[in-house]
Amino acid sequence: MNFHGKDIKIFAGNSNLSVAKEIANQLGLPLGKSVCKKFSDGEIAVSIDESVRGSECFIVQSTCTPVNDNLMEMLIMIDAMRRASAARITAVMPYFGYARQDRKAKPRDPISSKLCADLITAAGADRLLTMDLHANQIQGFFNIPVDHLKGSGILADYMKKVVGDNPDDYVVVSPDLGSVTRARNFASRIGTSLAIIDKRRPKANVSEVMNIIGDVKGKKVIILDDMIDTAGTLCNGAKAIVEKGGATAVYACATHAVLSGPAIERIQNSVIDKVVLLDTVPLTEEKKIDKFTVLHTAPVFAEAIARIYNDNSFTAAFD
């Protein structure tokens, strides 16, 4: 039995309008008519300016900076569409904020990603479509279907062209032990060997590199991570790879360009030659530097949306 709506409608909050427009363009659709603004006291005001009754609605919204405003915009848009009798509502979150708070690291810690999952579900979303959750177990925090896309495929296609016919000259490096599986799969896709940075983190947003597991001497290194926040881990790792490991060049690949605090200055002054990012988090003008190459995710999200609407398998397309 088919439960989807009579037609597809793509809506967007304010966080990532460019990606939403590209997704709609890929699907040959206009972007849905909606307005997200604020009252004078800062409250979010949402207006859906076209009928969604019986429609399959997709709301594109990354919960990046300003995180809480973007989250509330999405929740209110979901509520508005549910009350307007949309047939099915999918929250399309290229970047899922609060994902790093996925467990209790110490007593009395919140699990904020679980709270966000509950809020999205309670607002009325029927499904979540996202990319590269910081922790895979977050999928289990939802009581609705979660379609989890991998950004590494887009990054791997790009890096294959960079590596070309010289895979032996390159090494993929995992920035920590927790990212080894992602890095191993990435290295397998582009045909290179693998190394690991073993580090300890004394406190939040501060990392200390301890050791490099694997041979990077005389190699061009590709550091792969799911996000770059303050860039401390990335820049410290790159420095160790060059100074301790003897690498000749360092590239970095990441899905989410959070880039908070001193990130831009650190990357600009680091030994990193190039950083390849996806557009799940939009780059403001002051964050656009020559070292950055930004790849588009809209074709992947558009394919996923089409498959959701047509009840087609994800495995055939994305695995």
C-alpha cells in the first residue's frame, strides 16, 4: 500500500536556501512558498503560503548556526504542515545539530540529540532524511524512519580524480580511533592505504596528538572526518603528520563545515594544502578562503527524495 501524497513539495527554512533551491531544481519543481521571519521579541513566525493538503512535503533545514533558531523554524514548519493536512512530512536535515551530545559522558549530562529527535517526532514529522550523523546510534533515537545518507561517496568521487593513477602516493588518515571504519571505507573506494592518528582529548575542543599508526612518510595524506568545528583536531593532526610522520602534503575532507570560533584562522595558518567540504552547512562570505573546495549535495538529496516518494530502495542507489 502506498501512503505518500499526491505530489511532491519542497520547502525551506532560512538555514540552507541554496541547497533547497538546487534540490527543487534537480526535481524540476518550484520551491514551496513559505516565509520564516521573527516577531520583534525574537519569536519565530512561519507562514505557509500555498496549499499542502494531501501533499508529500519535504522541509530542507540544516540546524547549523544559529542552531536554536533554525531548529525552531523547522519544528514550527512541521507543525504548520501537519495542521494543514499534509499527507506525509519529511524533515530533510543535511546537517543535524546537537548530534555530538549523543550519550552521557559524565553524571548529569543531557542527551540532547535524543531530545531533538523527540521534538522533531512530536512536531509531526513522519520521516527524517539526513547526512553523516556524528554517531550512527542517533538513528535509534527516532521512532520514525531515518534515511541516513553518506557524504563520503561525493568526497571519494572528487578525491579519485585528485589521486588519479597514483594511489600509492596517497594515504587516508583517520583523525581518531572512532572514525576508523569511515576512513577505511573511504580508502578502499579511492584505492589507498590507511593510517590512524591516536590522540587523547584533555577537555572539549582541545585535542593532543599522541601517535601516528601507519606509514605516512613521503606520502600525500588525506584526513577524513565527518565535521570540522574549531579545527583544532584537524590542524594538530596535520601538523603531527608532517612533523612526526614526514608527509609531503595534507588534504582534508569533511562533510559538515561547522567552522566555529578560530577555525578559519587555524586552517589558514596550518600546513593543510586543501580542504574539501560539502555544502550541508552554508559558508558565509567571511569563511570562504582559497583553501576550501565546496562540493554540492543537492543531486544526492534529490535522488533520495525521489526514492522516498516512489517507495524505491535506498540500498540500490547509495550503497
